[in-house]
Amino acid sequence: MDHLVQVIHSLSPDDQKAFPGFINRLRKKNNRKDLELYHLVLQHDSENANPIVEHLYKRSPNKAQKEAYYANRKRLLRHLSDFIIIRSQTTDPSKAASILGKINLARYLFENDDPGLGWKYLIEAEDQAINGEHYDLLNSIYNLQIENYSPKCRQELTVIIDKRMRNKQMEDALERANIACAVVKQQLEKYRLQPTPIDFEKLVKEILQTYALDELVSTRPRLLYKIISISRSAILAKKDFYAFEPYLISQYKMLANNGFNPSQRETQLGFLYMIAHTLYRNRKFEESSRYLAELQALLLMASKGQQARYYPRYIQLLAANKVFGGALPEGIRLLTDALADPKIKLSHQDRLNMLVNLGVYHFQQDDLDLVHQCFLEINHSDGWCTKIMGSEWVLKKNFMEVMLYFDLELTDLAESRIRSIERKFKPLFDSPNYGKAATFLRLLKQVIQDPNQLKDPGFQNRVDTSFEWLPLEQEDLQEMAFYAWLKSKMQQRPYREVLLELAKG
């Protein structure tokens, strides 16, 4: 993927709006080609340079214009790099970028004969690095303190050396932890591609013992969170939330018994969200809501950066629990308000998820025009959405659009979209993890070609025997939702009624 396109489209909507002001911060110039290039890439995510060069220079590209284009690309990428670094410092001052900035400023001050101010920034950087558990940066800080030590310093040299030695041990432990995470990831990748179950607790325990990390995880929750987050990526791919739930909750309770300090708030927020989401996917909506309430309370004490990351996820999950708990209008209101509220800073991922989920909820109310409006507001190609959200998300969106076109009696559009799905997602359907999706597509195609089959008992029997279902408590909620639509058509009942019936078992 083109690096410039990737960087620009990774910015949040708010950052995309703020960047032109940043690029003109020193002095505003008219006819800036780098800024014009930015707007062109923002509007069109094409990786073909020729149309952009032609648009920039109002003629077919030649060698000189191509050279000017690449010079503008480099200039624009430098501005984007500066913007992202400064933005990361202002959104969450505990991040590594802010600490690194203070280290570099201190080094500059030492080199320019202002050691007093240099030490001031080093001490601030040290406090931030300790709170954020940035042990690699702490190593640089202590080395700089030792290098610039003088008798006027408030701390004894032996104290600084001792801190450096202890930090070096922790840094070494975290390097082992990174190796352990890589091994966990490798093992889980094998699991993701195989139908056999896995004992998460046994796998993680053995790897922690191998790399002498058993005791460290109890005092460094962020380490355990990182390993479990990697495990969760395999769970999301294989949808084995049932096996993941008890392990995830037991690990969180073990850490909670030891207590989380304020510097570990990010880790605690991550755990609470993972648990609430896992319980939701296992259709334990009340339990999920209880963990969400704990998450909401913690967000009140969180930094602005943490709130920006977790509040949109909290709203989406709260809305989902409301919908399956019988309060569909409340779930719709939560997402509608969040999408319209300028105070809530939504990433591309959050906005896309909210629009699709809102469309799903309107679908349950049979408000087809509102469903259609939600999909129109996405306003991006499937290719762009795949880069941001992944293939599975786009596949589910496409399925929803086929179902919408069928209900709107737009048969030609439904058939066209199915042909597109068959062409674009063939590699996905070849995977055993997408067996139900392939079956659903085949049945959906038959229904669209001949809707009268829905009344045929033979077809209904084929539908019921086509899916290989797990025990009800282990079955995936999202896959169940697509089947519920098909079943509602066969039984000529409201979709929401059938869906809630299946979800509650």
C-alpha cells in the first residue's frame, strides 16, 4: 500500500481537518502543492500517481512534473510526521513521544551550558517514564543523568546508578516478555488455522515459566494484558469466545486483587472492555453491562487520550447490550447521539462500526430507509474500508446490503452484490473458519433467484441442515444474527422477534 495514502487515511476525521492549519502554522502560502496533494489523496485513495500528477500540474505528467510530485510527497510526509508527533504529545502526555521530547530538550540544554534546566526536564521525563513503565526510555534518562552528574545535583550518584541497574533488570525482563509475546502469537496463529481447541491458561503459563516471567506478571499488569490481547486476536478470528471467557475473567480478578494503581489505568480499561465484549458475544448481556458500568466509572478518572480511545467503544457496547436486553430504541438513540456529538472524537474505525451497527438496529425495527441512509453515510469504497477495518468487516457489511436490497425488492442490486461477494471474498470462503458464511451466501443466492423457495418445506429443511451449529452457549452471536434473518423469512415473522428468540435460547 502507498505510504502516503496509508498515513493520511490513518488520521482521525478531526486530525484530517486540523492538518491543513498545522501545515500553514508558520506562514500561510497560496497555491501550496503539498497541501493540494494532501486534499487530493484525502478525497481519492487511489495509489496510481499519474492522475494526481495530472491534476496537480494541469497536464499529462512528464519527467519534470513527476520529480516535482515526488518532492512534494517527501515534503508532505515530513509535515505529517511532525503533526503526528506533536499530536501524540498533546492528546496523552504520558506517551513515549512526550518523554522523548523532554530527553532531547535536556540533551540540548546540557550541550548549551544550561545544566539546571536540563536536569529539570530530565526529572520530569523520569517521572513520566516511571508512571508509563517506559523502561527503555528510563535507561536513556539514567545514562544522561550519570553522564551530566555534578556535585550540585540533588541526588547522590550512587542512587542514580542503583536506579539504573534496577531498571536494566526490568528492561531485560520486558525484552524476555516481548519474546514470550511473539511465541504466544505464533502458537495462536497455528490454533487460528486449525479446528482443534486450545487451553489458553496452559499455553500462557508454560510460556511465562519458560521465560521466567511468572512473578513479573502479577506486579506488571500491562505485560499480562499484552499477552492476553494477542490471545484475543486469535479469538476474534475464530470466534471462540466461550473458551476465552473464564480465563480472561480469572486473570483480571487475580490482578484486581493485587490492586491497580493510577499509572495502570490504561491496562485496567483494556481488561474491562475485553471482558464486557467477550460476555456480550457470549450473550451474557447483564453481566457485560455490569463490567461496562465499572468501565464507565473508571473513565471519569481517565486522561483525555484514554477517554477518546475507550468512550466510543463503551457507547457501542452499551448500545448493543440495550438492544439485546429489549431496549432497541435506547440503543439506537445512544449511537445516533454519539455520531452527531462533536465532543466525541471518533476514529475511522469507531465511526464505521457505529454506522453499520446503527443500520443493523434500524433493520431490526424494519426502518429500511434509515438502514439505507446509514450505508450511504459510510461514503467510502469497499477497498478503502478493507484497509481500515479488514475483510471480515466488509463481508458482513456486504451481507447486510444484500439483505437490505432483498427487503426493498431491488433484486438486480442484490444479485450484483452477491456476484461481487463471490469474486472478492473467495479466499475467505476457502478458510474453514468461514464455513457458515459460505453456506449463508449459497442459501442467500438461492433465495434471491427464487423467493418462493422460502415457502417450500424442502428448502426450509435444507436450511436447517446446512449449518453445523455448536452447542447454543458456544454459538457466535453475529453468525446467529444472519441465520435469524433467513429463518424469519421462512417463518414469515419479524426479524427482531426471531433474533431475540435465538439469542436467548
